[in-house]
Amino acid sequence: MPAYEIEIILNRQLADCLSIPVFITDTKGNLIYYNEPAEEILGQRYEETGEMPVETWSTVFKPIDESGNVMPPDDLPLVKTLKDCLPYHKTFRIENLMGKSEKISVTSYPIIGRANRFLGAVAIFWKAKEE
Amino acid sequence: MKITLRGVRGSIPTTGPDTKYYGGNTACTEITEDGCMLVLDGGSGMQHVHVDRNSTNKRIDILLSHLHLDHIQGLGFFKPLFDPNMEIHIWGPASSTRSLHMRLSRYLSPPLFPVVIRDLPCKLVLHEIENSVFETGPFKIQSAFVLHPGPTVGYRITSKKSVFTYLPDHEPALGLTGILKNTKWISGFDLADGTDLLYHDGQYTTEEYKVRIGWGHSCQQDTLLFASLTGAKHLLLAHHDPSHTDAQLTDMFLSLQKNNNYPFKYEMAVEGMEINLP
């Protein structure tokens, strides 16, 4: 398999240096990298799982809106970014496989590289204040 | 494919008695095969690229890795650009903001240079490239963006029987943990994969690199690791730091030999060196 585009590699190297959870996907939404802080959210280690198809990693946690309803994928920032190549931000709750619920904020942005090519997306998660 | 190194120094020409052996001219490599010529980068070494005036081939292709001054400062002194019988093709990395013509014009125009591009008498064709594949003469050329500040490409040049990879300014180890062992995550890997000859940035010692991370260049130890991971058969360490004298470069190389046991051939690039690949 060919090496990733330089813009993807640079995003991974940056994520490696950050203390906030970062997820990097390809243009299809497959999870190609997540850093150590993100491992806590997924409950799995990148060194063990490697890359994860979108069907697998999207089921690891359940997004819930303010009313406690499961959010449709199209409302999630990362999915929206993958769809129209724009940055998004949203605060919502997630429930992991253990049933633990947390309020989080997610910011996603598209990786649009040189020559304006769309190469993937990045989502940054952090815990939001419980009201 | 005959490869002649016309300039192997990084950053700034450093001509003098202390740099006489390895050479002081900045980046330029000449490649010929079947009467066709490629010139990789237009540093000050370009002044020593000479074209056979009796040759029936009136085309030269100049492949720029990027537009830092040490890679283009020789362009204005390249005689074929001033010959109306010559057809010169310049290939350089695309930018998302300015055209190659506009970026080259920053240097090739007053007050930095007396002649503007449009007044060059040769037939000049500019090509903007990114992750591209193209052919000229007997050469199949692959370019790809690589880790170095500003739009920068490396080249993989395939001739009839051999492959030459040119990565003069490259920092694949940039990051928290250096070069990642999974080759999918290594800048420039596809260009150098299994190459016969790898010309690669090796500007710093390991100690020097520690305080120059992010400057876009490699320490020699990382360059050896990169060459090893790509399976290169022969490595030339280049882009010598302008502060390194001949004596220091020789010491650096002896130290590398002492501390490494890589199975492939590696050596320091020397200005004027000629290598024939089958």
C-alpha cells in the first residue's frame, strides 16, 4: 500500500504531540490514526487495533443528544466534515461500550492539502463541563 | 543513466580551501541518457552544467525540488536559457496560492536579477507538479510532496534499467518519535522504495539535529535509517551544512561507519562525483 499523503503524515505527527484526543480519518471515514489520549475514549490502543474501518469504530461509542436520543450520524461534526469538506463543532454526550456517559465537545476539520485536494478529516474531542 | 553531482552543499555556497574536497556549490545534479539531459535543481552548481552545442537534442528538463534560494540561484546563469535554439522545460512544485511563474519571477526579476523571465530568449515551458508522473526522453519521473518547509517535491527517476531517487531537502523524522517504522507513514517512502541510488539530505549530526528540528533537514543517522527502511541499494548523503569543513565531514562519515552496520553502500556526496547506473 502506498504511503499516506504528506498532509496526513503531518497531522499524525502533530496529534502525537498533543494531550487532547485526536482522530484522523481518510476521505471515507475509516479511522487511520488516533493518538494516546484518544485511546482512552475508544478503550483500545492504536498499536493493537491499527486502522479501523468506519463500520467498526463508529459503533464504539453512542452519541446522544440533549434529550437522550441517539443522534443520527449525519448530525455528527466529523460526518458532516467528510460530507461537505467544512469544519464543524458540536457539544453532545457519548456513551461508551461500558454504558458510561460523558459530555464532550468535538471540533472537526477537513484536510485539504496542496492543490486543494481533499485527503481526509481530523476530529478533536475534549470533555465539556457538566452543567 | 549517468549522474553527475554539480553541487552538494546546503543553504549557501561555501567555496574555499576548507570545502574544496566535498565542494561548496549548492544543489544541482545532472543526469544524461541517450543524449537527453535532466538537471535536478538550479543551485550554484548549475554554472558547471555544460551542454554539448553540437548535440541535436535541443531540449533540457530542469526539475526543481522547491524554490528556496540554494536551489534556484544558479538558474540565471544557466547559458541554455539565453539560447534561442534551446527548449527548456522547468518542472516545479505547485503552490495553492501563487503560480510557479510568479514565484520564480521573485528571483528572476529586478532588483535581484536584471533579466525577467519573459525576456529569456529560449523557448521556456513551465510545468506545475504535485504528486505526479510524467515522462521526458528515456526518463519516467514520479514526483511527490515531501516533508520540508514550503511546497517541496522529491523525484523518482526511472530510466531503462535503473532508478534514481532525489530527496535533497527532506526531514522524514519530523515528529515526536522520529521516523515511524510503518512505511505507510514515512514521507518520501514511495519515491525511494527499492531505489538503486538514493540522493538524500544528511545535513546534520545527531547532536546538531536536536536543536534544528523542524528546519526541514535530516541528521545522517536518520538518513541511514530512511535508506534502510526503503531498501535503497546505494545512498549518497548530501546537502552538507555550510559550516562543515572537509575535515569535519570526513570525521562525521568515519563516525557513521564506526557506529552503523547497514548492509547497503553509503557515502558522502562529493561535488563532481559521477555515477553510472546501468
